Amino acid sequence: MLSLIVFLPALVAAALSVLPARLGPSVFTGAWTATGLVQLALVGAVWADLPATGYGAVERREWIPSAGISYHLGVDGLSLPLLALTVVLFTATALYSWRQSDRPKDFVLLFLLLQTVSGGLFVSLDLILFFLFFDLSIVFMYFVIAGWGTGAPAREAALTFFLYTFLGSLALLVGFILLALAADTPTFDIPTLAARNPLAGGGTYAALTLLAIGVGLGVKTPVFPLHTWLPPAHTEAPAAGSAILAGILLKMGTYGFVRIAMPLLPASWRQFALAFVIVGVLSVIWGALVALAQEDLKRMIAYTSVNHMGYVLLGLGAAGMVSADSEHARELATTGAVYQMVSHGLITAALFLLAGALHDRGHSYAISAYGGLATRIPRFAALFAVAAFASLGLPGFSGFIAEFQIFAGALDAVPLSTVIAVTGVLLTAALFLRATSRMLTGRFRVPDTPGTPRPFPDLRAPELLAIGPLLLLATLLGLLPRLVLDVIEPAARTLNDLVAR
Amino acid sequence: MDTSMHSDPIALAPEIALLISAVLGLLVGAWTPRRRQWIVHALAALACVAGLAATVVSATRPDETVFGTYVLDTATHATRAIVLLAVLALIALCRDTVAGHKRETEFVVLLQLGALGAIALAGAGDLIMLFAAFLLASVPLYALAGWAKQGSATEAALKYYLAGALLGVTTAAGVTVLFGVAGATGYGRVAEGISRGPAAAAAVGLIAVLAGLAFKAGAVPAHFWVPDVSDGTPPPVAAALTTVPKIGALVALHRLLGTAIPPDVVDWRLLVAVLATASMTLGNLAAFAQSSVLRLLGYSTVSQVGYLLMAVAVAGQAPLARPALLLYLAAYALTNIAAFAVVASTDQRTLDAYRGLFRRDPLLALALAVALLGLVGTPPTGVFVGKLEVFTAAVDGGLAWLVVVAAVNTVASLFYYLRWIAPCFHPAGSADSDRPADEGAPRTANRWARGVALTSAALSLLLGLASGVVLTAVGAAG
């Protein structure tokens, strides 16, 4: 079942690759959208069958037995929400790209492959399989940015992205090797390693392993100060690429923490929990402050990603601060962190797609170039305002639930850090309110560059169909959080038990 | 002496098949008109297939030493298989270049003799045998380097020959010193003898032999011939010279260090680790600035040897070292041949010429991307699994710092491989190279090379996916 979900896009891509490119964009994007909808139904079936504890829909086959590597897939409450997020975001991106005019065939094939590796990463239960998808996501995203970005700067940004994240992935690989060799019989199997807990004693070896894995995941997340690849990559990538990069690829980093770093290196995680908290808080504050100073809409959204991922790390770090009566608080923090991954995925993808829609019309990302958009393109303005409010953590949206849980869970263990991190929410609120008021209110103003089409139309049906559901989901998860919390909470409890042992 | 010496020539069937077909090929070629020289190719291919079959049969037998000097174990069998497969690919690859050429037969015969030398290097379990194999793997390839008789090829051949002659003498001297110290030439007795003899003399002898094997492998500090040979000769020749002898030399090095030189007498582990570091780093640094793809590939092979040497550095220390080395060698051979085959197929030597390749020939561009990303070590290609195993073996053998160096180098190498891959997929730059003259021309002219490129790129992917089976095969006796 999971294999089918993961490889369905790749199969569709293989089938589409024999079709001639001149068939036009709708054939390819249509097939892409259909793939997403089928995947969505399949994920729904998996969701319905998810067992209360342990992994669901497990598949395991020998791959490289002599090295302890197997093809091992499975989902639990930590990975299933992210798998669902992957499918939802790719389907939304497919709808958004309905009118893709620049080499639609190659574009769709590349995204379908990206869809396969993204889904595959979240259901991998083997470190090498995880690494395989992790690395391939970088390769495919590189081609998206370099191929559909904006000329020479895009190639440079793509190269920076590739080099940075590739360095991270190799650090990750070194960490995985250290982990596998720590077991009596080398194995890369995640549940086996979690059960055996070979590095339960901590020590230098375990600390170095955590450092390698932490750096690898930290680059991808990204956390301060490993985030410098992110703004140029986002600025130069096409809107669909940015949405996937921020919505899915960043989650690969944070998901790696909950799937690998915490359960497989519990002793070291507890030992260095404060370091992760501090890195998280630094990312929160730095991301928010730098975002505040941006004049470029996309760069601003990119930096808020650094800010939002910081909360995740704060929550996960706090979950490592084990004390006698902290069980409930730690569960809140972990659950909030996972919730934040889903929430941020939905909201940021919506923001990037909106920014892309604006760029299609005005050919500029400069915030100062726009004004009074609410009067001329109300649908855009409404969605943008909703997305901005959702992103700044207004109650009623999913971001609020996530951040509230993280703060509530972390306050007891790390009060000072939590208080500092809360100011990050204020900064984000300020920057989104500023951007919203500058762009949406006042006198109508759009960039007056040559090549700007005269009409400045409102959002079209495909764009509405892509962005609307994302924000609806973000609202739904804000109003009815139990839908997802019921799935996350048991898994978060299991994770905390693994960390605390 | 070894009284139970086994001297069954049948055990050497793959080697004999290569030798007979080389000699027969030379005779047949001399009496065949130029347009029917393909018979020699067919004969050589047949010999390779027969050799592969014989290898499979002999691999089922227990390990043994024949003629007292030649070891038949998993490493030798694997080397036979890899080299014979590589020769098969190279024979197909060279068709476009050599068909109808006046020295067509010579190419095939020299290639086969060089391959025979490479296999013999891998099997050598005796110092004298090692040196004989070294010569057999060198002399035919000097001639092959000069095969094209262009100005640059002659220069490359001369450089290759001079380096080889110098380091051949060092190797002979080293063999003599080791013999003097140990009082024996068989690896087992050498190990005993060295433990009793003066360690300093043994170290000098070992370094001298290492220099010769480093030359064959194209490793630092004996790598100076690599870029000239890969850039100065036709791509099929370059592919042969940077693939075939490397396989033999690295397995020979692994065997020599793992069985004949006890690391507690001469600490060669650090020495090899330093050579590995130097190879990968210098190879990468030099590759950065290249504008000729062949020169870039040449330096890339130098850096690849660095990664391969990591497995040699932990020979005998980590049980995974040998299977890792063999798997990496197989993957490297396939991937390297694929990359050179793309160059042979397009006949373009500058990076700029690859701009927009994806538009002109999507499959070839994809094969190039698979090959180059494979050389970086991107999963799920064969080199990735090879690298993973080598890294694991190195950490297991206590050389974690070397793994960090290799990881950093891998990232650095990505930079120059991307300089080649990225333009292939650029739509913008293809406008000027999109002339009708270019369109389709490489496809029809060099279809053999194109076929080899696509096949070996696909095989390198397959090797990664099926690496479980391969590792079980090469790790069975490990």
C-alpha cells in the first residue's frame, strides 16, 4: 500500500515521459492532479487503518542484507500527518501549475519525481532509505530551481542550495554510519535501532553522532546559522518550487529529529537538549528580525520559515528536558512541534503560491511596489490576509494551536527561552501586519515596469482551487485540532518514552 | 616450498581465454582486410564472454593458490568479472573510433593484454608475480596510449611511458628490498619474514612498491600522467587507461598490504590514509578549473582513487573492507565508462559544447547526469552503495577522520560535476548550438558509444538497486 502511494507519481511520470511534449500543459498537469487525488484517497485509507500504537501499513523486504539495509516502510502518528501534507501540497501545486507554459512536460515530470521522494522519505523506516529520498529530493529540487528560476541568479542560488544541503546530507550519512556501527550487528533499521538503543550510555561517540545528524538535519530545517542557503533559493525558485521547498523539504529536517535523532540517541538528546532549545530560540528571533527588514515579499516569507522552524526545535529540545513530573508538558511540546510542521506546511505553501500569483501579474516581489490591492483584486487580498493572519499565529488557525502547545509545554522546562521565543510571535505579527497594510490598503499601485501586462486580474480558478483548500485546512485544523491531535498524541507519547528511557 | 602446490591450468581459464584471443586476434587481424576487422572485435568479445563463464564456474570452487604464486579467491574472481565486463564495454565503445582504422586490431589486442595484466595484478600472491603482472599491465597500455598517433596522444604516451618506466624501476627495487628483508617472495612467507627482519628496510621496500601501484591506480603522487592521457587520447583509449589498470592495482594493493605486510611492523595504514586524502583532495582541486571535459574526468578519476584507497587503508582491519572495495570498483568501472562513453558519443571536448544537450538528445543527457551524479555518490547508483560501504568500513577500521575528509571532498566534487551537468539542461543557451548540423549528428555517427553510455549508466543504477545480491556474492568468503 505505502509502496503504491510512494511510487505512484514515479509510475505516472514514466508513463507521461513517452508522450510528446507538444500535447500541451493541461494533459500533464491534469495527470499530475489526478495522481495527487488518487494518492489522497489511498492516504485516507491508510489513515483509517492506523493502529493505536506501533507502525501501520508496514512493508519490509531485504535489500542489502549483508550491510543491514532493508526496504522498510511504515507509518505512525508522526509520519502520517506529514505524508498527508505532502500529498495535499503537491496536489495544490499541481492545480496551481495548471497553466504552466514553460516546458510543462519536464516541469510536471520533475515534480512527480519530487512527489515520490518526498512521500518516500516520510514513510522510510530504514536510515539508508531515508537518506536516499533525502538526497534525491535535493537533486530534483536543484533542477527545479536551476531550470525554472529566473536566469543566472537562479543557477547560482540553485548551486548554493545544492552544495549546502548536500554537505548536510553527507554529515547525515556519516552520522547514520556511526549509528549503524554502534549496534552489535550493524543495522540501519530505525525500529531495530530504537529498540536496541545501542548508544544508551551517551559519551563522546554518541555526542559526535548526534552532532553529525544534527548538522545534517539542521541545514535542511534550516536553523540559525545554517540557514543562509534558504533566502536565495526561495527568491529565485518558481512559486511551485518554493511552496514545495518550504512546505515539504524543510519538514524533512524537522521530521528527521523526531524520527531519528530523538528516539535513536535518547541519552545524547537529553544531554544536549538545551543546545537545541537555544538554537531554536536563536532561529525564532533571528528569522523574525531579518524577515522584518525584508523589502522582498518572498524573502520575507522565507525568513519567517526560519522563525517557524525555530519553534519546532524549541519544542523538541524542551521534550528532552526530562524531569519527574514533566511528562505532560513534554507531551504537549512534542505534539505541538509535529503540529507546527503540518501547520507551517499548509500556511507557508499558501503564502508562496500567493506570492507567485502576484509575481505573475506584477513581475516583482518588492513589497513597496504594490499598494491598495484590496480594491482591485479582492480575492487575492482576502486570501493573502487570511494566510498572513494564520502565519502570525492568530487563534482559530492551526499555527496558534501548534505554537500554544509548544510554549505551554516548554515554559516549565525552559522558562527564559520560552519567554524570548514568544517575542518572536510579536515580531512576526508586526511584520505580517506591516506587509499586509502596505500591499493591500491605500492607493492602488502596481509595478510599472516594461512587460507588465496592462490588466491586473484577480486570482483565477486554478489558483483559487490550489490556495483556498490549503487555507481552509489551516482553519479547520485551528478549529478542530482533535482531528490530527488524536493521531499525533499517541506517537508523541511513544517518542517521549523513548527519549526518557 | 609449498609441497601441495596446485598447478591446474584449467583454473586459469579466464586468463588463458584472454591470452589466446589476443594472440589469435593479432594473427587474424594481420591477414584480414580492413573492412572485415570486426572479426577481431567479435573474437575478443567472445573471449570475454567465455572468460566470464569460466569465472562463474571457478568462483564456485573453494579458494586456492595455483602455481604457488597466484591466488584464486573472491577478490580475484570479482576482478576477473569486473575487468572482463569493462573490456566488453570498451570493445563496444571503441567501435565508432576504430572501425576501419588501420590499427584497429592493435587496439583490441593491446586492450586485452592490458586487461590480462590487470587481472594478474589482482591475483598475484607473490612479489615476483606482482612485478611481472605490473609489467604486463603497463607495456601494452603504453602502446595503447600512443595508438592514435596524434600529436597530443604521442605526448601523452611518452609521459605515461616515462612515468611508468621510472616507477617500474622503483617497484623492482622495492620488490628486491622486500625479498632481501623477508627472504621469500610468497606473501605468506613475506609476512613472517618481515616480522623478524628490520622494519625500516621493509618500510623502504614497501614505499617503493606502493609508488608503482599508485602509478597504475593513478593515485597521488603518481597521478601526473592521468590528465594528459585522458585529454590527449581518444575517449575510448582514455576510458580504458583510467579504468582497467586501476581495478587490478587496487585489488593488488589490498592483497599485498592485507596479507604480506603486518601493520604492526610497518604502519602502512596511516600512509595509505594520507595518500587517499591527497588523491581525493588534489584530484578535486585540480578538476575545479578545467574547461575540457576529458581533463575534468581525468582528475575526477584521481579523486575516485582516493575514495577507493580508503578501503585499502583498513584492509584486514574491517571485515567489510574487501567487499566494499570490490563493489566500489565494479560501480566505478561502469560509471566511469558511462561518462567517457558520453564524451565519445558527442565527440565534444569542451564544457560549453554540452549546453542544451538535453534538448538535442534527452536520453544521453540523462545518462550523463546519472553517471556524474553517480560519481558524486548520489543514491541509488552503484557508487553510492560502494561509497556507503567504504565509509562504513573506514569508520569500523578506526579511520573516522578520513570519512569526514571524504565527505567534505564529495561536496567539493559536486561543484565541478554540476558545472558539466547543469548546462546540459539549460534551454537558454541551446539557441546557438541548435544548428541543424549538430542536430542528430552525434546520434547516428557514434551510435555504439551512445549505446554503451546508455547501457552502462543504466547498469550503474541497477548495480545500486541490486547491490544486496552483489555484496552477498563478493562478501561470501570475506
